[in-house]
Amino acid sequence: MDNSDNSVDQNTAAVAAEQTEQASPATDEAQTNADILAAQAAQTQAESTETEVTEPNNADDDEPVDLSQGANTTDAARTDDDDMDDREYRRAEDSFDVFHWANEVDEVKNNVSVELFLFNKNYTPFRVRYSDALTASVKAMFMQEATGFIIKEADKGLECREYEKSDGEDKVIYRTKLSNVGRAETLIHLIEHEYRNIDSYTDHVDEFKKVKGILAKFSYPGNDGETKVFYIAKAISPSSALKGGTSWELNGESFEPFSAEVALKMPDDNQVAIIDGTIVIFNQSKFENLFQYDYKSQVIADSKAKEITDKYKLSFAEGLTLNSLLQDRKPLVKKLQSLDIAAEMPQDKLIDYADEMQLELMTDDDGSIIIMDDKDLTMFVNLLSEDYFVSPVNGRRYEIKSKKLLSDPEGEPPRG
């Protein structure tokens, strides 16, 4: 309804009510039926007008989605809350100050709660409980060791620099965006958004040899009443664990059966912290090993992937890209690094070469080369590198694992 119409209706109703009131004498004379009906009509019109211009109150509009209760926030089913999370992360990355964070956590260290997770080589997290007697030790070895180092070394010139622009400097810790490190991002996503689906580790103790690391999730109240969260991650070596079946305890002067299923020596060095979308790296080599992240190799792989996709028509299985397939394929990346993609054979000759070698290189109706998995990609890269060969002596096919380019011959061959 137009606002001007509402205003006119309200004025009309008010005038009618006023006229009705004036029509009634101040004495005890009885009102006529017409006066009573006019007054009722005016009141009804005013109530109706107010009802029409009142906007409905949708209480559910501003209700937050509880992402910790298993909401599906994968790329295939993202919600507005996920986009908000990403924006908050990006703002945090732009303004993150590790020294401010360390001092803030140090001030509230007695109000911090902690939860532990183990994760395996597939970066699947598992919930694990700990005894109350270990609470102080858990906080000391994970949280206070990290914050204490930052606060102490800040007075000695400690700096925090971008991981991608630095390498091995003294008195430096590094930072990078969580979104840059796919495995770390996946791990945090599962804990924050798929918590209900995370298994307890009690059901997987026999798989301890597959454990990759341990993650401590710390929570504490922020100044604005919200709950703040950060994570400390450390690598675990299964070889350092003691299993009950093959271990003894030395108690006083005598050996006794080992009482636990597994005993673990916890790493006491600072390795990795994850804070509001930023990864803080204390130990570069352990960080790279923990999350299988090699920035320099990835930059090379991304560059070569662009050169290849610009020159060749490739068709990938759903959900795959050339970049994702090259991730962690160091031999392939190294081989691509040695190739001048622009100077390599064109697509039609590459397909003819594959046919000549009787390889199962698939193409679609559009002539694009089909890449279904890493095996297809390896074949494609090997073709680019001309690593298939038919012996002129025995006619057998070979895949060349290593080759060395010979220099041009000098003079005549020995037999003319």
C-alpha cells in the first residue's frame, strides 16, 4: 500500500472520530445509533490502517546457522554463513598481528579450554580425550610454549614475514594464508563444520601407524563476548610410539607389563599455529612435511599448468583440474620444468605419436585429450617429453625413465 494513501486514511479516520466526539454533548444526553456506528467505524478504520502498514517480524531471518553441528559447507553446498566465514578470514589475514595475538592469549591463559585431535595421512581428524591431570601439560606444551616464545623473542628482534617471500632467515617466523595450504584448510574445515561426523580415536587405536600429527584446538572468550579459537599443530612420528604388546615398564627395580595400548612422546618444539585464517610457521621444514606443502614447486606447477592448458585442449574428469593433479607429483613437475611447452609438438602430432606407440590416450568428439586420473596425466607428460620409444633392433616398446641429450656428431661416422 502507498504511504501517502495510508496517511490520508489515518487522517480521515481521526477526523471522523473527532467529529463523533464533538457531536456528543458534554451532558448526559444519550448518543444516537448513528453516532455510535460512526465512532466504531472510525476506530475499526484506524486499527485496519495500522495493521496494513506494519511489516511482518520474521524472527528467523537473523538466526545464525550452527556450523559445528554438521552443516555441509563444502564447495558443492556452501551457505551464506560460509561466505561470511571466508570474508572474516580474509579480514583477519589482512590485519593479523602475531605479537598482539600472543599477548592477548597470555592474558587469558587461565580461561582457555582445549580439545585434542589426531589426524592421519589422509588428513582425517579423530577426537581424542585426555585426563584432567594432563590439562596443565597440554596447555604448556602447545599454547604457552608458542606464546612464550613469541613474547620473549619479540624483545630480541623476532619478525613475522610472509612465507612465500622468505627462506631460512634468522630470528624470523613465517605466516601464510590458510587458504594457500589445502590440507590444513581441509583439516580445519572438517573440525569446524563437520564436527558431528568426526570419529573418536578409541575405535582406531590399531591404526596408529597411520597418524600424521596432533592438533590442539583452543577456545577463549573475546572482548566482545564472542568465542575466539586458534589451533596448534605438531607432527607425530609413529616410530616414536611404544605399543603395549611389545613394551615393558621399569618400575623401581623390576620390569612390569606395559599398562597402556600406546605410549607417545609428545614433541616439545613449536611447529605450526593456525589463527583466524592465518598459519604461523615456527619450523619451516616440519610445516612443509606436516601438510605436504612446497610453495616453490607449486608455483612452478601452476605456471606449467597454464602453459599446457593454453596450448593443448584437455578434458578432465569431473572435479579434477590440471593444477590439482600436479599437486604433490614432484617427478611430473620436475619433468615439466625441463620442458619448453611452447616448443613441444602440437596436439595433432602428440595424438599421432600416442597411436604410433599404441598407447590408450583417449580423446573426445571435440578432439580434446581426456585426462581421467594421474595415470592419464603421466602418459600425457611422457608423450610431451617423448619418453616412449620403439627399438629398431627388436621392435619392442620402451618407456624411457632417464635420458641424456647427445651432442651433434663431429666428422664422418667410423664406417662411412
